[in-house]
Amino acid sequence: MLDQKSDYTEGLRLFYLKKYDEALPLLLRAAEAGDVKSQHFVAMLYENGNGVARDYEKAAYWYRRTAESGDREAMLTYAMIRALGKGTDADAADACHWATLSLHSGNEKARQTLSILRAQAQDAVRAATEAFTAAHKAGDAEEAMRQLNIAAECGSGNAQFALFQLLYDGQGDVPADKVSALLWLRDAAEQGHAEAKALLATCEGQA
């Protein structure tokens, strides 16, 4: 742990001195050991071609690693990477997934970007809605829930409200999660869902 910290500290010093070729191996070693901040800097070095040949595929890999570690800024960056297909396949649904995670993690900067991504993901909403209906009819609760989440992340107000209802008190195998439930309620209200708007006003009035 001490070596990981010292690699990051020295790598960061060299980074700000613009000695990128010296910074990269130190930051990369710390990143591979799991240091989230180092992972983000390594992603930027590959993306911008600082101290190394520009490599969008490696940049996308490290942004994803950082996002998976819970960094909400990296979640938003990776969402844009997935939307644009920069170093990875373009995927509108996955772009919405990461932007939603960023917003629900408290990154308000993700709100406008997510609105744009959702407007471009209507085909994904339709596909997820159809898949949800098929899975529900087949009695595949796990797949139905997965598709419901995709539809919600891609901007379906109906799916968002359904998740609110499932999560608020918990139903079946779905455990109660009031924090997540209220985030989905707010999403649904912002999409113009009438019942969600009325409930949200009540919830906020009681806060």
C-alpha cells in the first residue's frame, strides 16, 4: 500500500511537471495495483497521447476501471466514450447506464449529458420494453428486472416509475431501497410522468 501511494505521489508530481513519459510507468503501476486516482490519470495520458502513443482503446479501458471503482466523474466520461464509440463499440444503452450511475451517485453535471444521451436511446428503450414484456410473460423475473433497468436508464418514465414502486417497499426478490426508489421517482417526474410528479411533490413537501 505504501509503494502504491508513493508511486501515485511521485507520478502525480511528474505529471504536473509535464514529464509524462516518467510519470506514466509510476501511475500505471499504482493503477494496476488498484489506485483509483492513478487509473484516472493513466486514462487521460492514453487519451491525450502524453508520454505515450495516443491509444483510445487503452484510455477507454482505464476510464472503465475507474468508473467501476465508483468514481462518478469517470462514470460520466466513460458514458460519453460509449456513446461515441471512442476506443470501444458505441452503445447507447450502456452510455445511459453509466451516465445514470454518475447522476445517481450525486454528480449533477451528468444531468444535462444524460438528457442528451436518453434522447438518442429511444431504440434501446423500445427494445428493452419488448424484452421486458417477453421475459415477464415467460416468468423470467431476473431478465425482466434487467430489461426494466435498461429501459429506465434509457429514459422510459414508465419503467422509472415501476422501479420506484418495486424498490420503495420491496417486492418479491427485490429488496427495499428507498434511496434508489426516490432517485427513480425523481427521474420519472422529470420525464413528465404525471403520477410520479404528483408523488414527488408530496414527498418533497414532507421533507
